Amino acid sequence: MKKLSSIAIIATILLIACQNPSTARVEAKNNLPDSTSYIDSGNAQVSASVQDDTLVKEVLQAYLDMKNALAADQSKEAATSGEKLLSALNTFPVSSLTSAQQSEVNEIVSDAKEHAEHIGENAGNIKHQREHFQELSNDMYDLLKQVGTSQTVYKDSCPMVKAIWISEKKQIANPYYGKDMSTCGKVQETIER
């Protein structure tokens, strides 16, 4: 019955798209089951996402707490956030993604876990934490591009380190230099659904 319902929804979306292409994407989003969400970055890209955005929010919030701790030169708080992030990644619902997304997201989550674990285990060694945060930020960006998020976030970059990070605000707070060069960087991209 669920497959039949999904087929009917897809047929409706295609019919709407043929009738009025400019509003098809908006109407298509509104006609989909609650278990699917979408990414819209200003282009017509539509991608299935995790069923429960709460789990995406947990991962993102732990990452943002870590980023803010590193920007404030707080190694112990970054370690605590690393532990929270690892826990959230361990429960990430990869199986709720489309089969095409699952292998990509599995690889991203696996890599992100390793970096979160290193950050969590290295309170007091902020240099080492920042090295892993650099790779973790690439993973987080890739993850958000794959699964989306209901929260608007920004991809920022640091020209000195040649690295990115994800932020919840437009104001730059550089996690790689902390208080020494807190405003070094720029917003490269807005990530929103």
C-alpha cells in the first residue's frame, strides 16, 4: 500500500511539473510524505533526506558547539563536544536515506566519527583538535549537502589555513586561530533547505 501511495505521489508531482514548471518544485515538496525532506540551494536539486531532522540537528549542534569552543580557545569544551558529536554520529539514521545516498553518507559518517573521537580524547591539545576539526568540517559540509538540514548555516573559509568550517551565524568566529585572529575568514556559501 505504501508503494502504491508513493507511486501516486510521484505521478502527481510529474503532472504538476508538466503543467507549471515554475511552481512544481514548491507544490511537489508540499505533496510528499512527512518522512522525506528536501535540499534547495537555489537550484532545482531535490534529494531525499533522513526521516528525523532531530538527529541531523543533534549532529549539527554538537559540531557547532565544538566550533564555538575552538573559536574561544576552549579545548576542554571542544573535547566534550567531540564526545557528544561521536555519540550523535553513532545513532545517525543512514538506513533512512535512499540507497544511492547510503554508501556516500556511511563513508562520511565513518570519517567524521574518527575526527570527533580524536577531538574528544585530546582535551588540552588544541592544536591537535584543530587539525582534526579541519577534516571534520569537510565531512560536515559533505554530510549537510547529502542530507540537508532545516537550520540555515554558512560555509565559512579561512584563507590562512585554507580550510572551511560550518557556522550558524554570518559573523566570522575563526575556530582555527581562536582569539588571536577571530575575524579572519569569509562566508563562502549559505546552506539552507
